[in-house]
Amino acid sequence: MDKRIKEHAEILTEWSTGIEEGDNVVISAGEEAKDLVIALQKEIGKKGAKPITLYSSSESQRAYLKNFEGEFETPEHVLALMEEADVIIGISSDPNLKAMSDVPGKTMAEYSKARQPIREEQMSKRWCGTQHPTNAQAQMAGMSLDEYKDFVYDAVLRDWQEVHDMQEQLKEKLDEGSEVYIEGPETELTMSIDGMIGINSDGDHNMPSGEVFTAPVVDSVNGDILFDKPLIHRGKEINGVKLKFEDGEVVEYSAEQNEEALEDTLDTDEGAKRLGELGIGTNRGIDVFTKNMLFDEKMGDTVHLALGRAYARCIGEDREQNESAIHVDMIKDMSEGLLKVDDEIIMKDGKFFWEL
Amino acid sequence: MDKRIKEHAEILTEWSTGIEEGDNVVISAGEEAKDLVIALQKEIGKKGAKPITLYSSSESQRAYLKNFEGEFETPEHVLALMEEADVIIGISSDPNLKAMSDVPGKTMAEYSKARQPIREEQMSKRWCGTQHPTNAQAQMAGMSLDEYKDFVYDAVLRDWQEVHDMQEQLKEKLDEGSEVYIEGPETELTMSIDGMIGINSDGDHNMPSGEVFTAPVVDSVNGDILFDKPLIHRGKEINGVKLKFEDGEVVEYSAEQNEEALEDTLDTDEGAKRLGELGIGTNRGIDVFTKNMLFDEKMGDTVHLALGRAYARCIGEDREQNESAIHVDMIKDMSEGLLKVDDEIIMKDGKFFWEL
């Protein structure tokens, strides 16, 4: 077995979820992640914890959803499983990323709603989502499987304590600061993050991670921004997105490709026209865009903004949380660009302030 | 997809477990059974029930058990899952039947003991165990996968209502009868089944099924018997087993091959020297021995006796249940043989009494 799989399993069990003796562990994986499941079971055995593996398969989920008759209900047995779980490790490993493409959006939304209590239960535990390298993801990324493995493990096999300490400096700037200014090609944007909370995403919930994020004050965003990386929403790729904000709301928009999909996204609901996240990617193991947000938003020397829902844990006391059915990340390359907080340079032309 | 997979799924959901709207369903399967899982999910969707699939893998179980440190405990989250489940469908489909061969027996026994409450919970629900045709099972059976598929579906795709009605005649004879006499090459055996209960195994818990079984009165077995089919215990094949019983207990034994494994089996505990089951196979879709007890013991025109533990549901009021850590089935071809109950012919030379 590729020794990097063992190292991946060690990071997940030790750093991300801190598995201990007696922990009830739920792994969710498809057959393509079999080697990682085996490596995890070894580590979980060493700890004296108690694992169960759920078989995750879009193809069989599609078969269920396409044939479903009746009203979706929360599955009590799955909820009971999650209530008694201490740790949940979700491994993305589907052999076909388009397997669900003909399931109607309405069906997905109703099914998802019935499963909301399960997701809430999962989020209250020690949980981590990760990716096992598969041909499907390699194909999406435009790589061979061998090349894609190198990509994944370059992103995952890092010194996460060092990442944590480095990111803590960014979190402090975001927590203490107020006015954000972003400059770059066709970009000049201002927003306030006053009273919001920065999150140091160091690999506890996402593996790989490598980002610090917060939420903009809802009505504070003004100016123009160009996103040079593709925006992907509901399986559609939207390129060359430009947005103009006034008092927090998108007032003009354009895209070089798939503009009507951008329009649909913005029209989802009121909150979809406003920003829910400002994130800074720090993971320089991720140097190419692979159309997988787990990696893309962590890319070193990028920032991302998300249209839609803000994360509750970013919202300070007496601050408003942007609400929406969507949370769509949009990534901006900062290798030529500037990010300042209260007139202090945080990132400039691909360097952080402590590198300047 | 092979249309027989769909038919298999229909039998499991309709006949075996009677899945209805709102049922909480647990499927357990490995990746080789993916097509059957997809077919089951379709049927479960049509019923408006709620499935979860557990990923069963001996390779990953081995990794866990070989590396385990500490004391095994019952996993509370798995127990909670089973408590809230209505239906459990277990699909045997491992890609390698020897994957657990280097796990020490002591580890297996301790692990199994910790999981006993889970098994009890499962047995209290509507449950069914079945086999998806795999290369591993085909290889064990000495067949190509294509030939093995024909074998499996010949055994599974039957009119189970008809099987039930046919077997009901056998059950009545076993319930009403008392003295059993079995005759054949090197065989003359008597036992009492007075006060015991016959079970019509018609596909509710095993798919395929096709057997009627009961329990001998513990001390009543006397005489000699030759088992012409291999006995398989703990992965070891024992051929040409001959047993002599006196007052229920094995007093002489021999085997043409692997006699020491037979000795180990008999020495397990006190109950291992006595019989726990008398079964009659009725499934003529099963015409060859494939070293898979799910099929072998159901083979048409055979009887089987089991050393060790009797099934509680066979035991009549005020009757003793044979207790043992083992339950090892031994199969006897009855194509040349005679089985009588209270001097009435039940089977003779490969025919049931209603065929004579």
C-alpha cells in the first residue's frame, strides 16, 4: 500500500479527530477508498476505538431517489447511530461525479431537508471530511490518477501544527481588524468585518485545509471584483465572473461563460445576492485549480468570497448572519493583488505580511 | 444489469422481509454486491422506506482486529442503529473468503462476544441473509463466475409460496412424529424428535432457503452415520466423516481426511459431542455442493445433522436445548437412503413421500 495512505489515516485519526479509546467512530466511504478505510481501521484498532463503515454510493442513492414514492422522513436508525457517535470521518471517493445528475433538484431538496437533523447531529461531533484520490476526481482535474495522487498528498501531508500557528497570525488580524480592502486586476472592493470572528481552519473539519475565514458585515460591501478562477454551482462551471456591490448587494454582474447560470444563482433568494464569507487560502501544496472546493478554496495565495449563507461561528454578538439556501464560493488569485485590513498590508503579490 | 439481480432484490424486499412504507432498513454489503445494492435501493425507494448501507469488508475488519489494543466493548452507536431498525438485509459478497485467516481465534471470540447484543437485536427484527455471486465464491465452488451466477439464481429465483406450502407437509410430519430412522450406506441411525418444533425455512431469514429443521431430543440419538459431503469448520474441510452415537453422544468417530480437525470440533465443549439439529433440504435448484452452507444445507434430497447448539425456536416446552459454542452442519446425500418418522416413509431414494 502507498505509504501516503497510512500517513493520511494517521492525520485523520490523530490530528483531525483525536480518536481515543472507546470512541464510537463512523466512517463513510465508497469502494474506491477501500485502501484508506483499511488504513483507518488499523489506526482505530490501535486506539481501541469502535468503528462502523457506511457504504457511500451516489449510484445507489440515485436508484433510491429516482424511484422513491411517498414523503421523505428522517431515518430514525441513522439518527440514532449519529447520536451515539463521537467521531465521523467522511471520505469523498465516488467513481462517477455525475452519477446524481438526473435526480430532480426538488427531490434532492426534499430528501436533504428530511436529513437535516442527521447533519446537525454530525456537526455537533468531532467530524472531518476528506478526499481519497480517485480516477473520477483526477479526470475532473484533468490529470492522470498518478499525478492526482501527488496533488492530493501534497495538500494533505503537511505539518498541521505549523499551519495552525502560521494561520493564527491571520486570524488575529481578522479578529482585531475592521476595514478590508482588496485590489487587483479589475478589482477594488471594500467591506467591514468589524465584530466578526475569524476561524483558523487547520485540518480539524476539512482535510486538506489551510484557510482562515470570517464573514463580512452584511451591508458593508462596496466596489468591483473579478474572480479569475471558475465558479462551480450545481455542477455548472461559470467563468470570468465580475460583480459590482453597493451596500452589500450585487447590483451588476457579468460572466465570460455561463452568465445565465450566474443569474440563476443570484436569483435563488435575497441572501444569494450578498456575501456570507471572506476566506484566505494558505495551502501552497495546492497550486492548481481542480474543480473540487475542498481543495480549491484552500489554494495558497488566493482569497475567496461566498455568495449566500454565512457560517454561524463567524458571527459576532449583535451581528447579522446572512441567510440563504446557497453558499457558493468564488475564488480570486492574489499572486497579483493586495489585501489590506485597516490600511495594514496582509497579502501582497503572493506573499503574506510576515514574508514581506 | 442482469435482470436476475432485480428479481433477487424483489424477493428480498417483498417475500423475505416484507418492506413497507416508513421501515428503517439496514443493508450490509461489500463492493462486489454493488449491483444488488442498487437494485435493492430501487425497490426500497418504491416502498417509501428508509435505507442505510453498511460497508462490509473482511479485509478492513482484519486490519482492525489484527491491530486492536484494549478490551472489546459493544459499539453503542451500532447497537442504537440496530435498535431503531425494522429490517436487516445482509449480503455476503466478500472478494476473498480467506481474508480473515490470520486473525487469532481468541481475538475473533472476544470481538464476537462484545458484539453479541448487536446480533440479538438484529435477530429480533425482520432479517435475511443472502449471497451475491462473486468470483471468490465461484472459485470456492470450482466454477466460472458465469456458471456460478446460474447456480445462485437457480437456487434463489423460485416460487417461495409454493416452497412454503410443500415444506408445510414436512413440518407437519416432524411436529406430529416422534421416532426418526435414517438408513443409507454405512448408516443406521435413530433419534427422537418428540415434543420438538419443526421450522419451515421458506426464505424469510435465508435466501436461498428450502429446508425444514427441528432438534433431536438430546439423549435420544443412537447408531451410525456416514456423511458423504464435506464438513467445513473454521475454514477446514473434513471428508468422509463417520460418527457412532450412544444415548445422544458421539462415542466413536473417524474421517477419511482431516480427522484431527474433527477431533478438535468434538472436543470444543460437552455440547459439541451431541446433535443440535436435524434438517431436511428441499431446494432442487441446488444440485452441487459449493462449500457455502447457505446453499449446501438446502440441497434437495439431503439431510443434515448439526453438532452443537440447537435453535431455541425448535425446542418444545419442558425439552432441553443442547448448548455449545459451535453449530457445525454435516450433510448426507439421500439419493440412496431412507428417512422414516414413526415407521412412515418421509424420504426414499431422492423422493419425498408425496412423490412416491
